[in-house]
Amino acid sequence: MGICCDLEVDVNGEEIFFVNKRILASFSGRLSELFGKLVSTTSHLKVIFHDFPGGAKGFELILRFCYNNGKINFTPCNIILLESAANFMEMKRLPDLTEQMEKYFEGIHRWTWPELVLCLKQCQDLSAAPNSSTILEKFLNIFVAKLAFLNIASPCTSSSAISSSQFSSDFSSDSVKSYSSQATWWFEDLAFLNINLFEKIAHAMLSKKFDHSTICSFIFYYQKSRFLRASPATKKVKIIEAVINLLSLLDTSSISSRGLFYLFSLAVFLKISKSCKMKLEALVGSKLDEATIDDLLVPSPRGKKYMFDVNLILRLLKSFLVENRFSTRRLNKVVCLMELYIAEVSADPYLKASKFTELATSLPDLARGSQGRIYLAIDMYLKRETEILDQMCNIERKVEEMKANLKNQDIEIA
């Protein structure tokens, strides 16, 4: 005799299931409470779920668990989803189910790398779900610990060293993408992460004392792989802000200068928050001696007549001088860079004399006393100003001559 299907369940509008009310209610506290309060004259009921974790796939797992008298086979592909769905349904036997999950989870060291990544993708799918999994955070910590165990930060780690460890079975040659001396083989596998999970993983790496250079490389890889595909602009802003916030937590010595200046070139055209803007300028300023002249030729803000954003460069210079005023080697590099910059902006007819003076006098006397090219830049600017004044005088003289000629011809001048 077949099981009576007297309950219709609409799961997130994806699929409709016809199930046995008694069986589900015997396991689900959520349905048991609902049916206990319901007074109905009909034996057929309908329940609509709008935010069921994992949708139809998650509900199918619950059905298997309930119809099999509380037993189910756990896999890396379903454990996070099952627990999240069980929490949602307020399973009466949840403590028993949780114990089963915990026991299975103890064997995570036997999971292959693809299984770990699949589980991570499931974590991402469920991270925004109501009553999200309590195992999720635990898994993230274990996942990052696995990467840390492999000494990803150390390019000297060999496959033989890995195979001799207690975790040899989970990262064998057929489960890891040809692991070699490269410390970045896993970057591509994690490029699918959304911003929220990316930030969680990066923070977990910091807590696990990952090498900051490796974290920095991962951050820049993620930024480049996601930024160009991001749309609309608000998503681009979110990516850039997340990257800036994470970089601000790293040792500045570990941050790639080229990656930082590329990030800088992207950020100047986006409306990022004031706090992120300040963090980025502090980072760029700290590495100003490693910049090129092209890095500094930032166009002026929209609506301004002058060619380049001189105020921005002055802020970067100020940030650099805070910590490097007496570092002769680094300071000399910045002096040479600023001389080139002043020479470039001196050709701007809209650059005010006060702003040019601020640029020319922004470096400490120690630096300016040993460098002569800056005076040549000042001379270039003064000559340009003189030429402009001469042009204005010539224009005024010609206007006066025209007025005189017209007057001689008895033409009234307005």
C-alpha cells in the first residue's frame, strides 16, 4: 500500500512536492507547530516556502532523511546544505542529526581538493540563507587551515613532503592540480567566490598567519579576475573597496607596488567611500618612491579646468613624508619623481601659481638642497607664465589699436 500524500509543498516557486504530512511533521518542529495550530476541514493542505535553503534540492534532502527514518548518507556535496535545511525545518531530531554531521565532518582530512572546493561553493550558495549553517564557519576555518598546512606561502614545499604527512590522502597527485613549487595554484579555483565569502576567506588567512605576500597576490588575482566582468559600477566599487580594506591589514612591505598602482588607477575613477579613499592614499603614499611618472599623472576631477589632480599628489607626498622624511635613499627617488611631475604640470595653463608654489616647496630642505633640477622646473613654469602675460599684453595692445582705427573712421565704439 502506497504512502498517502496529503500535503502539497511549494518550494521557492521552483517545484511542488506532494508528501505525507504525518511523516514530515514527526521530524519537523516547524510543520508540527504549524499543523497543531491549524484548524482545517480538509485533509489536503498546502505549504509555501519562499526562502528554503538550497531550494528544491535542499527540500529533497529533507525528504530523504524523513522517509528513511532519520538516516541519510552524508557527502561533501550535501552536508552543508542538509544542515542548513534541517535548521530551517526545525528538525525534532536535530541533535542526533547534528551528531551524525559532526562525526562525518571529522573525516574532512580525507576529502580531496575538488570535494573541498565543491563544499566551499555550497557554503557560498547558503551564506545568505536564513538560519544559515553553523558548520559553515567551521568549514571555512578548516578549509583555510588546509591551505596553511600545505605551506602555500612557502615555494619550497614539495609534493614529497606533502605525501609523507598525515594528510597525504586528501591532497594526492590526482586530487590537486599538479601541485608544484608554485604557491598560487589554488588562486584560479577560488576565483568563483563572491565578495562576502572572499573577504571571509582572506580574514581567515590572516588569522592563520598566512604569509602576507601570498595573501596580497591572491587579493590582486581576485580583483583582476572579477573587476572587468563586474556590472554595474556599484559592484566594481564593492570589489575595489573590499580589496582596499584587506590590503590595509597587510604589512606594506608585502604589497606589490605594481598591483597597488594599478588598483589606484582604477579607484580614482570610481566613487569609493571616503574611508577607503584615505586608506588607499595612505598605501600609495607609503610606496611613492616606487611609482612612475605615469602613475602620478592622474586627470583632474570632473568639472575642473586644470589638467592634473595636483591636490591628490600633494596628499600622497604628505603621506610619504610622514614616515620617510629622513630616509635619504627613498627621499631622493621621490625628489626625482616630483621634479618630473612638476615639469609635466608646469605646461598646464590653468595651474594656479599658488598650487605650483606648494608643489615646489613641498619637499624638505634636506632633499631640495641636494637637487638642482627642481629649480629648472620652476624656471620653466615662470617662463610659461611670462609667455602668457606677454600674450595677454599683445592681445590688449591689438584691441587698443583696433579701437583707435575704428575711432579714426568715426565709428562709434560701444
